[in-house]
Amino acid sequence: MPEHPLDTPMLTPAEVATILAVPQGTLTTWRQNGSGPRWVRVGRHVRYARAELERWLREQTLAPKSAA
């Protein structure tokens, strides 16, 4: 089974920046240093699989600390 099914919507960096409420430059920085959601290059274009973005967001979610 493919890692990213072809039926998952692909998002542009502008769309991902809007969803995450971060500047597009932040996405560029994340791509350069290997952090942030995984992405693919389609020719000259960068795209993010919606499913991959959702997976990455789940990994970023922090559980509340229990009261000591």
C-alpha cells in the first residue's frame, strides 16, 4: 500500500500556511531543516498530502500535564 494514497487531497504551501496560521516562509524553513510536515516535490512544485498534514498535527499535540 502506498505511503500516501493518491486519493488524498494535495495542498499547496499557501494552503498549508493558512491552515496552520503560519507564514509560508516558516514552511520553507521547516523544509530546509527537516522539521514540519512531510512534503513532496511534483516537478518544481511543493505539495503536502492532507493526510500527512493531519498525521503531523496529531504528533504535535501535547497531552496536558497531570497536576502534581
